[in-house]
Amino acid sequence: MKRLFALFSLLLWSLAAFSGTLTKSHSQGKFSDAEIEATIKAKLTNSKIGKDGFQVHVKNQIATWTGTTGVMQHKGAATRMAKAAGAIQVVNNIKVSDQAKAKAAGNLSSTPRRAQVKTD
């Protein structure tokens, strides 16, 4: 019983110490525009979509993306990245190249692929 109490006390103490390191915005679940933008830009530098040279600006917790890409999936990845960084809304003005659109349309027009199931 004493061990359980000691463990519980240690847990409460560590939670109290950790909560003091969070900023006010983190504890409330709201981030400033600067925090959201900095988080997005940090994620962007470590991501494959960072090579596309997208620009992002955050105002009133709304992230606005601009730029062009040759990979259709990068547009959706940018939206998900902004949401994960704390943006409450995303305006995605990223343009997908005609070449990428044609490639995607070609993939859809071909015969459906079948899953290969290995049977033993």
C-alpha cells in the first residue's frame, strides 16, 4: 500500500512539474498564429512536400497555402499538416500541375487492379 501511495504521489508530482512547462496556449488547446506557422514550417522542412516550395501564412488560426506541385497527393498532405499543427481551418490554394492531373486520370481510367492473395 505504501508503494502504491508513493507511486501515485510521484505521478502527481511529475504531472504538476510537466504542466508548468507548457505555455498557456498549449494548456488551453489553442495556439497563436506564430506558433501554428512555426510548427507547420518545421514540419515542412522535414517532409517530402517541403521540396515543392510551398508558402504558408496563418491568420486567426486559419492556415493559407500557396504554391504549385507536380504530385497530387502533396496538396492533401499540406492540408493535413496544417490541421495537425493546430490550424482550425485550412485554405489550400496549391495548384496541381496539368501533368500530375493527367497521370492521376490515367491511373483511374485503366482496368482496376486486383489484390493478390497468397494461399498456403
